[in-house]
Amino acid sequence: MRRSVVRGVGGYLPSKCVSNSDLAGNLDTTDEWIVERTGMKQRHLLGDGQNTSDLAAEAAKIALQNAGIDASAIDLIVVATVTPDHPFPATAARVQAKIGATKAFAFDVNAVCSGFVYALSVADQYLKTGMAKKALVIGADAMSKIVDWNDRSTAVLFGDGAGALVLESVDETHVDFGRGVHSTHLFSDGCHYDLLYVDTKQASAKQPGHVHMQGREIFKFAIKLIGEAVETVLHHNSIAVDDIDWFVPHQANLRIIEGISTHFKIPMEKMVVTVDRHSNTSAATIPLALWEAANDGRIQQGQRVVLEAMGGGLTWASALVVW
């Protein structure tokens, strides 16, 4: 048996930072209104000339550097995104070229905010079966490209960024502390397709469409579905909430994260929270949070980390990774 072990993690946020007060200058809103309802205080947005692949490539370079692995050694690149540079080819192909991963095969995954866990699951299957030895799993989104900046209900929620993991396939008998991806669990229900989607009826070359969201309905589903995903990962691995060192949730809304904390009696101190500074970067939120928590020393080798997310589709997912 083989296991996918994390060798490195990286993240990248564009330098342009927009505060709630900046948004209040153009929208009927205030910093207090946004913080109270979302927990968000700022977000990073694409700079001039930047695109999703630029964010992804920068995060990948940092992850590779942290792993001590050259891009030429990567066999597989999976990019989770809903904001590709172009409808095709895949953004992963652009990333491959930008980082010099000359022997990797590359493709995109679209599961919206659950995309990173979906991409992690896909890469894990390739690594466990021996079809690849080293993989880059990237979550990258430039949500500013599809947000209607005149719509208060969505404009305040989203930001841009990317995060990446380097995974290596290792013989299970040679893995210290039980490290690696222990399980991934994916779910979807297309009956709720219309709760969160991008309307492309008025799309153009410069504007691919706008996000439309039924926020209250999404919130209702979030606690229930994310709760089920967390219960699934705990049951599958025969562990209890107290056995988990860190929970890394999708950063959609601080109220949702607090709801999960209350439901499972998880201390907020065990939750990795970045939503206040990054806002919702869709598929990038989880790897960005992993990057931050690993970089500042919170997540240590051998610790159990649960990932969970819910996004448009509806999709939801969970995973257990021993760092």
C-alpha cells in the first residue's frame, strides 16, 4: 500500500488589498455591516495583468521550494478553479509551463469552493495506485473576475488567491507518524444547482458572467452538509473530534465556521481561520489556510488535520490528512 504524503505547502495573495471601508465608498454598506454578517475585513484582488494561472504558479513555486523538490520532478498537476484563464486549455497547462514542470500531465477540476478537496482526492488516487510519484495540488481562484461590484450581496464576500500542496507517493511501511492523506469524501447534489451559480447570459470577452447566490439558503445547507462531511471522515477513520489537532474549513463565512464549532463542540482555537483577512477565495481558501498555519508553526508533523468545504453544485467534501 502507498500513501500520499505532504512534502510542501505554499500560498500566494496578490498585493492589492481592499478593505471593507474601500468597498463602502462604492456600495451601500459599512465595515460594521460586513464584519457582523461575514467576519470579513479585507480581501486581495488581482493586479493589472495578473490572471488565475499567475496566482497558481506563484503558490506552486513556494510549495516546491518548501518541499525541496524541483518542478521537473512533478508528474501530475491538478488545479481546482472556477475562474480559468480561458475556457480552454486548462489553467493547469499554463501553470505547468510557467513553473517548468516539463514531464507533468496537467488538468483542472471544477467543484467550486469544494474544488481543492476534490483535486486532493483525485491526485491521491493517482499517487496511491502508482500512476504518479509526485503531484502538485493547487486551489486558485480570481473571484474578482466574476463578481458584480455593484451587488452588495456578493461583492463583499470574495477575494483572489492561490494555495498549493506538493504530495509524494510513499510506501506505507516507510511513513513516519502515519503521515499522509488517510481519506477523502466527496458529495454533490445537483438539485440545488441554482443556489449558487454564474449567469453567463450577458457574458463577454471581458466579463465571463456574474456570481448569483441565494445566501440564506446556502447558509441553511452549509451547517447540515458540512456537518455530515465531518461526521463521515470521523466515522471512516474511527476517530473522535478530540483526536483531531486542527480543523481547516472552507473560509466562506465566519458565522458558518462558528456554527460548525458549536455543533461539534470544537474549540475555535482548533479552527484555522483566515476569512477575516482573505475573504472567500473559493478553491484557494483551504490551501491558503494550510499554508498560513504550517508556516507559522501551528500545524506540526504528525498532527491530524481535517479539511471540509461546501460549494456550488451543490458540492461538499471532507478529508483527513496527517501532516
